[in-house]
Amino acid sequence: MGVSLLAAALLAATLNASVSDFSAAKPVWPAGRDTEMNVNVGFRAVVDAKQGDTLSLRVTGATIYRIYANGEFVGHGPARAAQGFFRVDEWDLSKYVHAGKNVVAIEVAGYNSNSYYVLDQPSFVQAEVHDGDTVLAATGDAAKPFAAHIIDERVQKVCRYSFQRPFTEVYRLKPGYDAWRSDPNAKSTEVACDVVGERKLIARGISYPRFSKRPAVMDLGAGAIEIGPAPENPWKDRSFTNVGPKLKGYSEAELAVTPSIELQRLSYSKRSGDGAFFDSPTGVALARNGYRVLDFGKNLTGFIGATVKCEKTARVFFLFDEILANDDVDWRRLGCVNIVSYELEPGTYAVESIEPYTLRYLKIVALDGDCTVESPYLREYTNPDAAEAQFASPDDRLNRLFEAGRETFVQNSVDVFMDCPHRERAGWLCDSYFTARSAKDLCGNTRVERNFIENFLLPEKFDNLPDGMLPMCYPADHYDGVFIPNWAMWFVMQLEEYYERSNDREMVDALKPRVMALLKYFDKFKNEDGLLEKLESWVFVEWSDANKYVQDVNYPSNMLYASVLDVTGRLYSMPEMRAEAARMRDTIRKQSFDGEFFVDNAVRKDGKLEVTRNRTEVCQYFAFFFDVATPESHSDLWGKLADQFGPNRKEKGLYPEVGAANSFIGNMLRFEILSRYGRSAQILPESIDYLLYMADRTGTLWENVKEEASCNHGFASHIVRTLYRDVLGLYNVDAVNKQVMVRIAELPLEWCEGRMPVPGGVIAMRWWKENGQVRYRLDVPAGYAVSVEAQAGGIVATRVP
């Protein structure tokens, strides 16, 4: 039985039981345009209601949509799903309804462009308005239709936002452009729609996002602009230069407008003003060719909005980024086009981006005419389930780390586990291994993780990849055929932990053919020693020198693969897999360990495998994390790693020949092995050294130790797991078997407390020092068993009522 057939057989009950199916709606799109790039369409229904009616909207579509009821923002979606599958949302409209005629409006962007963020598939919307069991309007229903019109205000032929995401937002607006969303009598040029064929519908499966509006908090000053000649060699990201069959978009010659190139003609006077609290309602008055920089206080992710007034024709650019570079907003950082552009005729406009972006700093630029920008805001687009989690200690640095971890998590887990919420918004493996742990601790559920894993299960196959290989991120299109073999291995590692968190045996069994196909793919790379050699495509260990040493035999990759075999053996009762894992580990020890450190790779010369002298810090962490080494088997190396490596090794001049680890993922693995081997107290100062400067600068945690990459990366939210486990002392919370293991370390803190949500309740814990001992109070839901693990150092912990 094929993978998708098995998936359908095993999961049909759970999928169909929770799907909000459609009573009357059919999938529709303007005739002949469902495969056209970057077409934006408005669908609206005018329905009669009484005050207090319980109206709701069931909806799904491709590529993205946002909903308004009587002009009020309702929601954004859909939650992402695998190729050919679509998750159905149901939005409660009751609080927006008034007596009489009500407008329900859906704005849909159909991209038909490959990306790491949303899938390249034909555009459609399927929606119906309900009053209880009565259908008031439905797409494709001739008697109660949604009317459709093309939203020409959003310019179609624009550049991509980044290599990883589809199109930028450029608008040409006239007063009343949005009346169709609120006025029952508004007129627009309706277009005929085709019913475009049935879609495979599945449940949303997760909570609906949080959409809180966040105002700017600081005014960092204003300046003036001069417009110069076009630069000889303007900056053009690969999303400009690589457009073609493998990267869909509009070529430069086709573009209707190029604000990203035009902005490179501008030079800015030095900003005046030292920063002051920002009066959001009063807003920003901008003279022609003026700009203003605002600060939202920390990194936020969501939709950029404001009210813009202009008495003459004007152009307004919203430029944004996570950090200031050279005291300015660099809208090109990370290869993104961080611009939302508006061309405005005289009038007043409520504007809001349809795409979510990430920023701390917003630079508003006015060209051609004066304007006033009132109440600039960011409408958050975040996971709502982490609000109940709490952590507190007398060391405010740790508290700030926890909050930065939570903030990083909620922005990167709205529907799948993402690497970052801006440049890519991609469901990356490996990142997800760590973010899934944060989800369990912060939310007390595995809902997003189940969706994430289900997305890898449902497709019949993954186009453009070798048989058996999993995509490195998904849902995503990989027309260039690039994949990371290591990330497919991390998927199997996560699958075991997902099972431990969820007890979802059905999902694990449904994925067995996919796991077996993956292992079969790797079989052809095994050399005479049983190790993987000359892996294909993008072999990735971490963002450090370790990525220079990935051929021919990469020992960190083999350490990871040995654990994959172990996991497979445990999940599917295959002892032969576990035996092979043991043999691999023994071979790795013999080849890779040079008596002092583990070496990263060996190369094939004249048919013979020769071990190099390339050694990196992360390779050592892989060895301990994946059970190739232990403090007992390699005591000298462990002593060096634990006592001489760490955040200050470079400053001390220790082992400069061993390439330093990076935040993703070496420093994370360091925390994990320190915790595993009883060094919890050491993690406290190291976490401050490694991460606090990130939290203080952006309020989120970063991809790398420096700001040259994402400053908001989902995996880094794992610090919440570290703080719960190694500082608070909730060492292991097994919600499936209802067991809590407490391990309180000897720390330079007088107390610590926290709350962790679990299914059916909350685990609350507090410990404090009293008369030379540690006392703790632990409240758990009914049915939970508690055990205490002794910590080295002779600390005495006593539980009190």
C-alpha cells in the first residue's frame, strides 16, 4: 500500500471527524485566472441578520486570505497543509453582526509562485456564511452567491519579497477603495467565477491566532530625503536575478513598478531627535520628501497598518527591519525587500498589509506630497496558547530570557514550526525538533506539532526530490531539487519525541513506510565500513566551520544517523536497526577520535579513506548528544568541553584550532549535554552569556551569535525548556504517563517559581532556600505521580504542602 493510501486508511477517522465540511460552498476563482501569478480577488456576501445572531464563516483557499465583517478585521488564514490538502477554518462573526444588512468580505491573494512559505498551487476560495444550520451565502451557489471582483489596487507585476517568499506589496489607492468590505451598497466591477474542482479538505487542528494590535512606542526622530540619479549597479537579490522555471516570479522587464530599485536613489539626512515616547493617535506628520523612524520596543510579527491622510497625491513607503544597521533601517537585510508601498490620491486611507512581517523598527518615507500617518500599528499574528506559562526568579536576566523565548516561540508557531517569521516563514526540520519541545512546555499540547508532522505524511510523493527523501522544509516547493539529508534524519528524531509527548501511535504507524523509504534512500551511501559517504545535495551540520568538512565521510552526520537507526528500532520494534546503530557508533569512535578530539571528516584519496585533522566544537557536542561518547568513556575530552569550552573560550585563547560552535545548533546542544550530565548550575551563567544580549536588543532570540542572520529564530525558544528543567527543577514532565520528575540544582538563587500547562490543568512549582536547605511546593493535576532525583553536591530538597 502506498504511503498516502496508508495515511488515508489510518487517519481518515481523525481527519473527517473534526473537519468542518461545507454544506453548499464550492471552490471558485475568476474564470481562467486560477494559475495566474499574484492575482488578488475580493469576495463578498451581503446577508441579513438580527442583533445577536450567531453567524459564522467556514472558509479555506489558496493561497492566503483575510476576512472582514462590516469593515472590521476578523482573521487571516488558512493554516498551511500539504500539497493538495486544505485546512478548513470556521470564524465566529457574532460580535461583528448588527441588525439589518451585513457585509462579509474575503480578500484572497492567489500567488501561484513557488516558495518555502506557501505552496505553488492553483488559486481558489471556498466559503459559506452560516446562521446555525442555515447557509446564508456560499461560493458557487447561484441562489446565495459571494460576488467577486479583482483587487486591482494591489499591483500584480512586482518583485518577490525574498528568494523564499512570494510577492511584495505595492498598492495604488483611491478614496473608497475598501468600501466593498463594509458598505452593503458599494459597487464594484464583478467578474464571473468558475467552479474549479473539488479540494481535499482536512481539519484546521490548531487554535486560531492572536491578532492584538501593537502601537509603536518610541519616536526615534525625523529627517529629509534627497533623490539622486539611479545607481549604476543597484542591489538586486537573487529573487530578482534568478526568476525562471525554478523560481517563479516576474522578470525585471515585466515589473510594473520597482520601489526596491527606486529607493536606492534616495539619500537621507541624519535623523534629528534622540528618541521620545510616541503619541500614536497624533501620529507622524511628514512633509514631502521626509521620513520618520519608529520603534515598537521589540521584534513583533504581524500586519503593518495605519491611517494615512494626504491632501495631494503622495507615495508612502513603510520600510522595516528587526535591528538598526548604522543607526538606520536597512530594508535589504537578509536578502529581503522589507517594503510596503502605497501610491495615494488625495484622501484618507486605512491601510494594512495582507502579508505578515517581522520588525522592531519602522521607517515611514513620504515622496511627492505631504501626508500624516496616524496610529501606526502592527497587528500581531501569533500562537495564542503560550500565555498561561510562567517563570520567575530573583535574577531578572533569566526572566528576560524566558520572555524572549516565549516571544520567539509564539511568532514562529502560528500554524507550523517555522525557522523565522520574516525572510522565509518556512516549516524547517531540525529547527522543529527544538521548537516542538518549547511548544509542549509553553502550551501543554502537541496540536501544532501534529499538523507539522501530518504535513509530511499526507503527500503521495515529494516532487523534485529523490525517492525516499523528505523535503528540508515543508509545506514548500523545491523546484531546484535542493534538500538537506541531515534534516530528514532530524525528522525521525523528532518523531520519537512526538510520540512520547502525544502517545499518537496512529501517526507513528502511518509514517512507517515513509521512514523505511528514507532509510532505503541512505542505504546506497553506505561504504565498506557501514558509514554514510558522499551524501548528496546540501549536507548541513551547523552554521560554522563544521559545514566546510561535510565530505566525504562526515562524522557528525553519521553520529546523527546512528541515532536515527536507534530511534527506528525503538519505534517499530526492529532490533536489527539498533544493532546497526551500535556498530556505526563503534566505527565512528575508532575512526573519528584522534586521542584528544573527534575529527569532523575523512576524505577518499586513491581509493583509501583518510581521516583529516579538521576539528570543530559542534562535532564534539554531536558525539556526546548522540551517544558516541560519554563522560566516562571520554573523560579527558569531557573535562575540556565542560570546563574550558563555552561562551568565553575565544577570549581565553583556548583551543583556537577547534572551530567555534554557533547558536544554531552547537550552543543549544552544549546546554543539552551539560544538563544530561548534571551540570545544570553551569547552564545558568552560560545561558546569560550566550543569549541575553539578543533578548535585550530585539526581545527575541537569534539564529546566529551575530545579527547577520535572523534575529527571531524558532529553535532558540528552547531556552524555556532549559529554564524550566535546569533552573526551576521540572526536569521531566511526562504528560502521557502523568509523571513529574523533579531535580533541583544548587544554584546562586534564593528562589524560583513557575507554571507549566499540561493537558487537564497546570503544574505549579516554587522552591526557596531556608535554613541551609531547599524547600519546594509542587501542585500537580489529579493522577500525576512525582519523583525526585538527587542532584550532585549533596543538596537537600524537601517538599512542603
